[in-house]
Amino acid sequence: MQYREILDQLRAHVANLFQSNKDERFIYHNLHHTEQVVENAVRIGNHYQLSDKDFFIVTAACWFHDLGYMVDCGQHEAKGAELADQFLKERGVDQDVIDEVKGCILATKMPQQPEGLLQQIVCDADLFHLGGESFKEKNKLMRSEVEAFTGYKVDKGRWREKTIALFKVHHYHTDYCQELLNEKKAANLAELESKMNEKKLEVIKDTNISLAKEEQKEEKKKKNERPERGVETMFRITSTNHQRLSDMADNKAHIMISTNSIILSVILSLLLRKLEDNPHLIIPTLLLLIICVVTMVFSILATRPSIPEGVFTADDIKAKRVNLLFFGNFYRMSLPDYENGMIKLMDDRDFLYGSLIKDVYSQGVVLGRKYRLLRVAYNVFMFGIIAAVLAFIVAAAAVTM
């Protein structure tokens, strides 16, 4: 397959489409933006040393990813995929390659959830500017484009809020972009938040200074009613104590398992051989054998782990039913789903403290089960050993008589 030749044809085709369907309202989503996305994809692809086929898939997807704006702005990803499908089929490109190109285009739809390296590269190339030096300029172009299509002025503060929300849910998918862009992206976000905070302060001062002071007093009063540091210290100490008690329970169980294993070994290797010559020892030996087995079973049950299904739903997050602090509730979830859940958890104070309470309670329930089973094991062992020893004494006395 002559991928380079097809890419040259593709480049000319896309440029011709932008020229023939030129719309002055496309201040941001134009040919210049598409070319920059392609350059970003080439840069990332070179880092990962993609094969000719994979390089073609990524580059072709970037050329077509925004062409759908000319057809339907609301469904531009799907329309772009259709245009790519039509063009590549006419050039005799294999269907599996076409499907991968379409998958990369559709993966750019927000919120981005790419599957595989190629889709990750296209997604990161599309939003490369969030962690770049040109972010301010491109953000202004995007706002101007929205104003051109809607026909009314977009409030800067409202636009800044939406941009901050995008920053918080977005993350780069490739390791290369994370290392290259995360630091500058964090700086861009910090600058946006700083301007947002400055604007809020100005509004407060202009509207009612006395009201602002009163709100500060109320906020201070609320903080005094529930000291944050004291609550966090309480949770930390409680969780640490539970962990220590769990370790102690495991150690106690291991002691019982090891002790009874030794006794069982002695019974099986020595006593069972002599039962034919000493039939009076059969009952004491069987009694001791049963005691050891029962004790080991309860000790093993005390240490045997139980793991939940490991999944949660958006409804669980919304209703605050799931505890994201325990691995058993999320170990089968994807990283983006878990990140979204944790972001909502950290943004909601009641949700956060509720999860900490559930975590401490769950630890206590597990500890209660462990110690109940251990108590049974120790009681069986203690009273059973006494009974076994008495049985051996009685049997020996009966023989001597």
C-alpha cells in the first residue's frame, strides 16, 4: 500500500475542501488548526516510532477529524469519519485501516475515551494546545468562533468557567504528552483560576462589602464548629489502629495454623503408626486430630480475603453510595471513570467525609469477623487440648489397671 502517495492526495483533498467551503465564521476550526493537529500527531508518532501503516492511520485521522464542521457542527466527528470512509475507499485502502482511521476520529469526541495508542495520539494531538504556549491565543479564537456562530457576545467569565471545567476533566493519554505538556497545562489552568478568583473578588467588592464580611464570619464560624484538621487526624488515627488490629489478627491466625500444622504432622507421622499396637489410644488420637483440623479451619477463615465485584456506576457516584477509597469497589473500572469519580469525591465535602466514614466502618466490620472466628479457633484449641490430654491420661490409666 502506497501510504505516502495517498497522504499527499489526502492533504490536497482536505485543503481543497476547506478552500471550496470557506466560511469566515470558522476562526479556529480551519485549515490552519488542522495542519497544526497533524504536526502534533507527527511529533508524537515519531516519538513512538510508528510503522508506516500506523503513521498513516494517525495522520489521516487528524486531516479528517474536523472536516465534519462543514456538514454538521453538532455531529462533526461522525461526519468527519464518513468523509474519511468515502475518500479512503475510493483510493482502495483496506477496510481494517479505514475502520481504525474512523475510530481515531470518533475518539476525539468529548469526553475523550480513546482505546489503544493510535487513538490516544490523535486525542492528544487535537488538544495539544492546552499544554502549550499558544493556549491563550487559541482560546480567544475559539471564543470568537462561538460568537460568530451564535451571533451574540460570550461573557469572558462564563467562558473562563467552561474552560476551567474542560481542564479539570481532561488528561493527556500518552506518556510523551504527559511529560511534555502537563507542567505547562497546570500553569495555564492556574492562570485561568487566578483570573477567575480576581474577577469574583472584584464583583464582591463592587456589590456589597459588608455582605462579604458577614459571609466570611459565617464561614469562619462553620469551620470552628467542625475543625478540619482534627477530623482528618481522627480518621487517620482510627484507620491506622484498625490496620494494626488487622495485622495482629493475621499474626494470631498464622500462629494457630503453624502450631496445629506441627501437631498434625506429629500425629500423622508417629501416633498413627502405633495405633495397631495401642488400640486404647485411638479415641484420644482422633479427638486431637479433629481439634487441630477445626482450629485450622477457623484460623484460615479468619485470614481468607473476600473481594467485592470491583465496579461502580455513574448513579452510584451521583447518589454517593460507593466508597472510592477501598480498592475492592473500583479495581475493575477504567482509569478515566475512576478519575471522574475521584474528582467528584474531592469536590464534594460531604461525599468525601461520607466515604471516609464508610471506609472506617467497613474496616471495623472486617475486624469484627476476623476476631470472632479467631475466638472460636482459640476456644476450640484451648478446651480441645485439655480434653485430648485428659483422654490420653484416661486411656493410659485404663491400660495399667
